[in-house]
Amino acid sequence: MPLSGESRPLSPSPVAYRLIDLVERNAEELTRAYVQDVISHVETPTYRKLEEHEVYLRAHRVFSQLGKWISTSFSDEDMKKYWTELGRRRRSEGFALSEIMMSLCFIRRRIWRKIELDGLLDTAMDLYQALELQTRVSLFFETALYYAVCGYEETA
């Protein structure tokens, strides 16, 4: 996931694994909430034109595979390939770039709302390790956005 020479993150901490597991175990709930977000907000009108099930499938992949996305098991090249292709597809489907960005913001918000509500952050050490996860998730979304934009712009 690194951009411009950043080094790849180390393996997640035990708290990060617990939080990733929380998100992945609740992927269906998070995806349903995300679908309501994306089809009801004025910022994402093209999503309303899709079948709800299609929107669900697209988002569920991110929620259910969060650990894979932010761990070392997913290579930088895999990240680039997946998100660049997503950007190309969304452009060909008629999505505005702002919708792609907003959609990813909705996913990120759902992840952190779930962690806040059901999180496993009882001690100062848990909070410290959760910051590490926050950094990983932020880096993931920044990288995903960057490559999606690159793919989107390739077809311009």
C-alpha cells in the first residue's frame, strides 16, 4: 500500500486483529448500513441507479476482507491493480469522481462507527494499538482513493 517510497507496515498488533475481526464478523451489518448511506445521500446519485444488491456486493468485499486489504498478505501491486481497475470501471459506468471518493468515505465512517460502538478498547494499551490500526486504515483508504483516481483519469 505504500505510496512514494513509504515502507510496508508491520504485522498488525493483537488489538488490531481483534478490531479487524470485529469489522469482518459484522461485514453484513456494516454493508447494509453503508448501502443505506450511499443510496440516500445527495452526494452519490449514481449509486441510486444501481440495483441495491449490486451496491451491497461491491461494498461487502471491502468490509469482509479488511484484514487482507490492510495486512502484508496483499501486495502493493495487487492494491494498485484492484483500485486502478475499479476507477476505470466506475468512470465507464458514469460515476463522478466525487461519488467514488464519497463512497469510500462512507465505508471508512462505518468501520469507525462500529469500532466506537462495539470496540474492544478497554485499556490505554488497547487505545494505543487502535491508533496503529487507524493509521493502517487511513493509509489503505488514501491508497485506494489514489489508485481509483489514477484509473479514473486513465480513461479521460
